[in-house]
Amino acid sequence: MNTSLSELELQGMEARVAAAQAGPWKSWVEGRDFLGGSNFIQTGQGADRGEDIEMTGATVADFMAAARQDLPRLIAEVRRLRGLLNRAN
């Protein structure tokens, strides 16, 4: 299995991140974070808050909410490391 990412794949990830509701996203799980209601992901905050995403299950909700913040950082780190490798070669 080839695990390296092409620039085109990074651009696709970046485009999906840019198209998503602004972050941060936060997972709210009934029984863990509050009592009553349902599990959901809060997208954005304050004036930038988007529609909530209703969920069933904390594990998936936590992963999805964190991905909104994690992906931009991972894309930037891949590019930074590639830049260092290119300068070394």
C-alpha cells in the first residue's frame, strides 16, 4: 500500500477543509458533556456558528469534530517537511 500523498491529494484535502464550516468544531455527547438532548457536533462559534451536525455515538463525533482542526495542521506539516527535504536534496 502506497502511503505517500501527492500534491494533488493535499490540494483536494485543502479544498474540502476550505469548503467546510469554519472551525473550531466541538463534539457534544449527551451523558458525557451535558444531560438531556442528543449528541451533536457544534460547527463554528459565536457569529461564525454553523448548523449543528446530529450524531449517534461519541467516538465518531469526537473524531469528526477534531478532524476540522487537525487536517489543516497536518497538511501544513506535510508541506513543511517536504520543503525541508527538498532543500536538503
